Amino acid sequence: MRRDGGGWSLATRIMAGVLVVVLGCLALLSVLVAGFTRYEVTERLDNSLQEVAERLEFVIAAHAVRPAGGMVALLPEVGPRTLAYQIATPDGQLLLRSQNAPTEAFVPVLRGGFYDRPRFRVYVVKASDGGHYILVGEPTFHRREAVRRATLISILPMILFLPAVWLLVRWVVRRALQPLTSLQAEIRARGGGNLAPIPALDLPEELSAIHMAVNMLLDRLKKALSTERAFAANAAHELRNPIGALLAQAQMLREQLHEPEAPGRVAAMIGQIRRLGRMTEKLLQLSRASSGAAMGDDRFDLIAVLQILAEEFADMPPAFPVVTVDCDGMEALFARGDIDAAGILFRNLIENAAHHGTQDAVIAVTLSRGGVVDIVNDCAPLPAAILPGLTEPFVRGGSAADGSGLGLAIAASIAGQMEARLEIASPVPGRERGFRARVVLMEAVPVTEGISTLASLP
């Protein structure tokens, strides 16, 4: 099982371990078989030398052998692998030899037993008459060739069987780990938009416990997210009403007071109530974003969301900047996620541009077919050192404008849950001023032939 990012694979590790053990055992077995084969072949060939010597002893008994100056006995079909023999007196004088035997005795001192010479493996035995020695030699290259062939015949099937062992081990391991692969695929499919329990799988006992634990974790996570989302929604409703009522009472009180200092004090109180309301709304949005509210898997038209926001901002007091939306000729741009969370995301980015931009400057919202949304406003360029921290809660760019420091943090949290990327830059690339917030959507489908093409989208 391979992990993204280049980790180790359980299947590869098991296969490697099994193959190392199997190959090690086969290698040890091959060495033992080779040693045993060599021992057996050597023993059989030595027995052959003894048998030839015994037959030559019968020849000596049947025919009296007299010194003849090393008479040569011609043998038919003598080849390089043919056994050579010599019959010699106890003092080493040759009486008879085969034509492939040397003219000198195989060994300088005649004693019974086996001897290894440079060219021959020699067996020496004393004849029963006591006056002769029989020397039988086998060419050493023939013996080595026989041992090599016998060893190769014993080991070659094992070597040829190694690919079959590798294929069988790989097949068995992959088949055994198939339930783990299925469980991995089911777990990978789970996310904020899919917390359903993993269905029953044909798992071994070792994985059944993991299956149950994951389902219990998913159930607890689903309950926790549901509770947090319900709290955020209920808190927003419960807090908005008393704050709105308090604001209305303060405004009525301002109309009823006639002291010179009273209107200013009431106006300050109203401003603080409004600031408290905005802060409460941002905190609730941040709580909702942190709870995974944007992890939906629905498709929605992002252009429609931005146009609705632009219309809402157009109804703001005259001091609010104008918001323009450039759709690059598209009639729709379908993105994946939660439509309400996407509205919160772009509302915070536009509000951030309005609060910290130059008064009366236009806020330009531009969409591209690649799923990129740029929100640009005019302002003095921000120091490069503070840009990376602007997406943290309660971090502000040093502006004196009224704000909570939560807008970009909320936007960054929602963008991450939608598998989008939030990029900020100041000044705007290619300019000397301005601030740009860019949202890059991973899955965005542009539509230019009419909204009816929605039915053909996946």
C-alpha cells in the first residue's frame, strides 16, 4: 500500500520479507545440495576406480606379468575421459601401462589408497600376489566436469523456480491485502461532506477491530460537527435579536434625549453596539467555518453568488464602494462546495477590500475560465513582512479602519475546506498600489452556452 508523498508500502515490505526468507532458504538448500551432490559423485567415481583395480588384479592372477620395460597395453577407443592404469613393482618400476598413462608411476611412493595428482585422481592397491601394485587414474577434468554437471542438474530447477516463487508470493500477498485496500479506499472517501459509516466489508479479524473503531470515530465526529453547526446557527439567531433590539432602543433614546452631550454619548454607544454586532457575526462565521461547514459536495453557480453579493453591497450606505463583477463572457461558473459557505467567503473578502481600501474606489471582482477569482481594491501597498500573517485571526494590516481582523481568517478557513487556495498580494502585481485577494478553485466548470448545460455536468 503506497502512501502519497512517497512512504513505504506494506505489500512491498511483506513481499520483500517473504522473498528474502524464501530465497535465503533456497540459497542455503542449494549449497547443501551442491555439497551433497559433490560428495556422492566423488564417492561413486572412487568406487569405479576401485572396481577397475579389482578387475586388473584378476588379470594379474590369470597371466603372470614379467618386467617388460614398461610395456604399453593398447586399449580401443581411448579418449581424454578414459581411465588410465599402471602395473608396477614395489620399487616403482612399471611392468604394464595403458597408452594414456604417464611413463612414470602416478605416485613416487607406492602405498594403498587415493591420491590427488595434477592431472589424475589415483587409486593404488597392492595385488594379492604381493609382488605388484595396481594404479588406476581418472582424469581430473573429467571428474570436475561430472561434479559440475551433477550439481547444475540439482540446483538449476531451484534457480528456474525463483520467478515462479516471486509471482506466487506477490499474488498471495496482494490477495491477502485486498481487504485492507478496500478499507483504505472507504476511509479515503470520507470527509466533511461524507461522514457515513463504512459499510460491512469482508475483513479478517485483525482489520475488523479497525473497521469498528473508524465507524465509532466517524459517528462521534458527525455528532460533534452537527452540534457545533447547530450551536453556530442558534447562537447567531439568539445573539442577533438582542443586539438588534439594543440598537433600536439606543436609536430611540437618541431621539428622546435633549441634553447637549446626550446625542454624542448615544451615538458612541450605537457605534459600539454596531461594532459588537459585527464582531459577533464574524466570530460566528469563524466558528461555522472552523466546524467544516464548507465541506459540502454540492455544485453551485459562483457567478450567481457574486452577483447577489454585488447587489447587496449596492444597497449599502453611499460611503460603501461600488462592486463590479467581470465574468469574462461566462454565463455560469460551477464550483463544488457549500453555497452558503462560499457566500461567506467572498462577502468577507469584499468587505475587507471595502474597509481597508481607498474611499470611493471601485472594488473589481474578476472571474476567469480557469476557476480563478480576483478581488482587487486600491490602497497604499502593505509591507511584505505582514502579508503572510494576515490570514491569522485578529491580525490586521495596520489600517486605522474599523474592522475585527477576522475576515481574511474566515476566508482562508473556508477556502481550505473547499479545496481552494487563497493568495494575497500587495501591491497588485503590475501596479504600485492596491491589494489583491485571489481564490483559485480546484474544480470549476465554466458555462458559456446557457444555463441549460448544467444537466450535462457531472
